[in-house]
Amino acid sequence: MSLPALSPVSGREGPQRSAQTLGRPPGAPAPAPVRPRPVELPPAHAALICVALPAFAISTDQGQLTGRGLEGFYRAGRRVLSRLHVRVAGREPVAVQARMVSADSARFVATVRLPTDGGPDPEIVVERIRHADGTERITLHSAAGRHLRLPLEVSFGTDLAEVGMVASGRAGPELSASVHDSGMRWSSADGHCVVTASPPPEDALASAGLLRWELDLPPGATRSVELRARPDGAGPIRGVGHGTTRSVAGARAVGDDSRVQPLLHRSVEDLQALLLRDSASPTDMYPAAGAPWRCGLAPAEALVAARMALPLGTRIAAGTLRTLARSQLGGPGPRAGMIPGPLRDAGPHLPPGCTGTEATLLFPVLLAEAWRWGLAAQEVEDLLPAAEKCLRWLRTAVGDGAFLPDAHPGGPARCEVQAYAHRAALLGADLLDAHGGRADTAALREWAARLRARFRAEFWVEDRAGGRPAAARLADGRPVSQLTAGAAHLLDTGLLGAGAQAPGLLDKVQTEQLARLLGGPAMDSGWGLRSLGAKEAAYNPFGHRGGAVRVQETAVAVAGLAAAGYEKEATSLLQGVLAAAESFGHRLPEMYAGEQRTDGATPLPHPAACRPAATAAAAGVHLLVGLAGIRPDAPTGTVTLRPVRSAPLGELGLTGLSVAGGPFSVRVSRLGLAMVEEAADGLQLGV
């Protein structure tokens, strides 16, 4: 979670990008981060959120849109319709069920008991199918034994407010409506909205924003009305991801565990729903951070999501990389080569950190791994200069030292940042060497070796329990000794050629101790990995970096532990997050409370979490694909399988993945043996 400063485009991260990364003269030192006044976000954990960016709809489980809170249809950060209220025969339908049908649609069912009926049984079922694109279909089903003629009334309203104004409670009053064609129209200085109806209403009352029909319902009959809310009277809103990544939608999971298919299906749907186009190049797509708060580009999180989604194909990765390459800072100056990013709260023990550092280090890693998964040679060549600039910035920022500190004077050197930097140096050097040695890759590898030696000695805090990696090292050398989920990134070393993992910052003994800590009760909540150990000072099960479970970090920990051979700890975290996913309808939120799991309990939702969120959706893919241990090397035409030998979910089959530009399917048996069932022509199984 970034510092909560809302904007209609990029949610909590929006305003800070210019203030913290772009508004400074070239070469000027970066100021110490200043924590802005937090914005209190209204709770959204119980809402049904239909997403097909740039559109989304937020509803309560009652189905009616009342104009209160966040309810409404949104397009490009503006609420185009806030009220859509249905009455049948002058009565309010009684809500009986609400559920998500897909990432972009929800179904609401209500009943109506007519006044002429003296019994308790309702005679009319009202079904509403609501889509993110502003379409709603209202259907009345009659179970009455007589012919009915019922009035259907739908009242509308809107404030045409930006999402930031809605979230802060400053949306303003509803606008006056006018009758327009077969519906209503609202106008303001900021935009317009038109609602049309099919069939056309029999009556329209502009002063109340009311449309009315008289519907004939013979016994057992069904009648429907379709409503369409459009900004500026435009045509249908088509989600960016709809129809553009069909190969992604083909991913399937089957196996002994019934949770795997709905998790993968919903994860893929949510990723597609969150895709946006780069206005500078509409063919390039990237994942927005999440809805409803962050429906815009958050560079670090877009890169993380694209990396975890590589088994679905390289198109999202390529679009994300090209989009961010266009934002890369030029020189001269110490920030030349950086990918700009806003500040992000780092929890109770550290000052906010700049996500631009994280994004700059993730860029060459994503390119290197996308190349291994099968990104086309020309696309790799086009992106190499940007990756080289990121690595040049890294060497400049480190200078003669071993650690990469925060940019502002006296800034700490964070544990996970050292892991990102080490991985970027090794994978970046590997990538550049394979494409003509464009930079001093030997210097990158030498620095990485120096970092490993210093990290093992200076970042490791000894204690009677066996020690732990420090969360950070202050400028004066003192460690910040708290145990955080950031340590899980030490296990995510990255993929080199021939299926090999890059070396890590910890030695064998330290890695074993870290595995024990991550799998212990202080960090493993039973629902996933806590962001801060339960025994640490300032632990808060709802703290987004102070104790809550962040799905992205849990997935990183599961994959890293499994790759390092600590399958028991990986399995416990995996089972926890799968159980949590089931309780959330398989749509994993950005985070949820790290309260300890007990028998019969369900995880507590975080009221400010994005759901869907790109990193959580991609983490669902990462968790399942990691069980098969797929390690591609498309440049050499090989793929290596390193499955989790204990087969914690029993038999598992994954189809519709993509390796080396072709379809890829794999099956892991109950004995932990992996078999390729479909692969691109010429792709060989590595040893």
C-alpha cells in the first residue's frame, strides 16, 4: 500500500510522483521523505466491485445503488451514475443474494411479495445483472398463478464526481436530469452522462430522474429491461483487456484440490480486467494496481504483476516495460536512468521508501526473465537500452560502497532493496552478456559478490534463536532488527539460463534459519505470511506493513522456500493462502488481517485493501505455477521442471500456459513427478 493520497487516475499514489520524483532540478539531492497527511478511505471490503478498466462499478450486497458512499458506475476515475434504485409494484424488493459472476459482472437477486397475497411466499423474483461497463439488465420472473400487470420504476441520479472526491465525502449534490431520447441525461462543467433504456419507458419524470414501465406478466413469464449508462453519450465501454489477451484466458488448472481451478480462473480474469493502455502507445498494455483506489499505473507493482504473470505469456510484460521505458529519467544527474515512482509507507519501524528504486531494479529483471520465457528477440533488443540505463543508475548509486541506501541523505539500506539490487545485477549482467556485452558486466558481478560478503556479515543479527536478517541497516551501521516479510525477497534470486537460480545473499546456514523463521508461528498466520512478526513491537494484524498478510509477499515466500528445498514451510504458507482465497470467493485481495487462524474461522478483510489487485491476482498464478517448478530457457530451446516433490495439493495439471511463444501444459503427479504434456515445437526438456 502506498501513502494514501487519492487521485482519479492512480489512486493513493498519484499526486506524490511529481512532488517526490519529477519536481527537482537535475542533480539536486533528494529531500528526506515527508509523510503526507493520510486520507481516510471509506471501507470497501464488503463491496462487490465489477472491473473492466477504465470502467468499474461498486455495489453493496443489497443491489440497489442509493448514491451513498462509494456506490455507482465509474469511468476513467469519474462516477457517471451514483443512484439506480428499483421498485416493483410500489415496493422495495427484498435482497436475498448477491455474488460476483465474473471479474466485470455481478448478479443480485431479490423478491417481491405482492399486497394481494396473504401468504409469506414471494411471487416475483427480481434479478439484476450489473456490468462494469455501465450496463444493467433487470429481469422480473413471475411465480404467480394469475396474470399480473406490474409497474416497474427505476430512479437515477449522479454527481459526476471524481473518485477522489467521492472517497473523501466531498462529491456534492446530485445534478438535475433532463429527459433524453429513451432515457435521461445529466450535464456539468466536467462531463455528461446519458442513461438509455430498452425497451423505452412509458413514462419519464426528469425532476425525479424516474423511468417507468408497465409490464405484463402471465403466469410463469419473464420480462426484462436493459439500462445503459454512458459518459458523454458514448458507445459501449469496452474493457482494455477484453478480447486482447485471449491466450491468457485459456489457462486452466485441474487436479485433486478443487480450489486450484477457481483460483487460477479468477486470477486471470482479474488481471485482464485491470489492464490499461498506454496513451502514448495504445498497443502497449500494463496492469493497473487495483480497484477501487488505484486504477492507474503504479510502476513497481505493475512490474511485479507482469513478472508473476509471465507463465501466461509475455505480452503484458512487454507492454509494461515499454510503457515504463518511456517514463525513464534522462541525464545528467544522479537520478538518470531511474523509473519514477512515488513514496510508499514502509511500516512502523522505517521511513517511507521510494518505489522508483524498486521499479528501476525490477525493470532489468523482468526483461531478463521475459527473454527466458520467450519474449521476441526484436522486442528484447528494443528494450535493452532502458535496462542498461537502470543498471548504470545502480552502479552510480552504489558508488564505492557495498549497500544501496535510500537516496536521501542518511537514508537506511533496506533488506529487500539489497535483494532487488543483487538480483538486478546478476540477471542484468547475464542479459547484457548474451546480447553483446553492452556494459561493464564484470563490474556488476564484482559488486554483487562484494554485496554478498558484506550482507552476510553486516545484515545478519545474531540472537539466541539462531539470528535473523535485519529489516534495514541505518547510515551509522546500526541494524533495524525487526523481522518483516521483506526478508522473503532474499529467497527470490531470479532465473538464469538452463533453469538455474541465481545465487542469493544468504549462505546455507542463514537460509535455513530464515526458512525456519518464515515458517514459524510469528510469521505464518495460518492464512499466509505476516508483514511483521507477531512478537515485534508495534505489531498490528491490520497494519499493511505492520502485521497484515500481503498476498504478493506470501507468494514470493512460497516460491522461494520451495526452490530452496524448504517444502514444509512453503506448503504451510501455500495452504494458508489457498484457504484464505476460498473464503474471499477466490478473488484474493491486496491484503487481509494477519490474525492467527483458528478452527472454523475465516480471515478478516482489510477495509482499505484493493480487490481486485494486480499483484494479488498475479500471485495466484505464481503460487500454482511454482508447484510445477517451470524454469524456461527459450533462447536455448529448453525448459527445466523442478516440481515441489511433496505434491502438497496432490495431482495438479496446468494447461494453456505459454513458453517460448507456444502453448505449454504440464502435469505434476501425486508422487511429485512433473511431465510436459504440450510444448512449442523444438522445445526440449532440460536436465
